[in-house]
Amino acid sequence: MRAYDTDTLTMLQSGRCAERDMVLFDFASGLYGFWTGAGTLEYSGVTYVGAGKLISADEGSYEMGLAPSSLSISLSSIPDSDLTPDVLATIEAEDYHQRPVTIMRAYIHPDTRALLSVERLWRGYLDQITHDLQAGGGATLTATLESRFRDHTRVGHRIRSDADQRLIDADDGFYQHAATADAKIVWGRAG
């Protein structure tokens, strides 16, 4: 069960709370946010560009255990709006492959339009981007995302030993009296 603040919980229970989805891309050059509302939305120091119903996400594939899942989101542009084809084209100047992506849900007061709270729904990495240019100047950008569960399948090379710790800091003898064992532990799915 999720814990909501009192104002959000009251609005959700009354059935009057407005919900909007948000997408945050964490590129090396900075944070880029889009949301399914109109205009701009300021949250946590990031300005989210409104795209209305021009953002869509599929349900994704989910598996039991620690297996990674994938998800696709689409951003469609319309000339003379906040989400223009030129805004979508700026992605090509970014080093976007394997950069973090967060999908969130914003809860908005129906009368005051004040942001009540934001809930993180999904976190992962941007894997691939495809473009579809349309007649009349529109464009659709489809991003394929991978969940953070893929991190469970990575193999690391660090061990807790005196020699390895001294590679980090030559004066750190924290593990100098620690015993070592040579055992292979498989996490996630078997390779």
C-alpha cells in the first residue's frame, strides 16, 4: 500500500483528483521532462513540457523474479505547440543510450490546479529510439526502455579483500584481518 499525504488521499478518496503522467530523461547534458498536461509544470527543479495526449506508454512486459522488463513510450509532436518536431529532434544531439529514465504520476487538485504530490511508477534505462516523420510536419519519437532489474544480471569484479581495498585507498587497512572465501554466487537468472 502506498502512503499518500492527507490532501492527496482526500482527493483520491473523493474521486476528484486529476492524474497526469510525467517522464524524466536524465541525459549527460541535463534533465528533460515531459508531462501529459498542458503548458509547463515545475517539479523538483525541472520544468516539464506539456504534451497532453501526445505521450503514450504501452503496458510493458513483466516477468516473475528479477528478470528485466521492457517498456515503450511515444512522444508525438505537433507544429506550433510546446512539443514541436524540433524539440524531439534535439534528442539526436544527446548521448541517450543507457541513460536513466523515470516515469511518474502527478496528482493535481481539481479546483486550484495545485500539484498535490508525485508518485514514482517506474525507473529504467533508455535503450533505443526510433523516429517516424509524418506528412504535415508532425513526428513521433518512440523510446524503448529497460527496467533497472537488468542490473541484477551484471557481473562485478570487486571483492572485499585487503588488496582490493588498498587499490581504493592505500592507507585503508579495514580488511587487513578479514578472511576470504572463493565462492561463486549467482544472482538473478542463471547464465
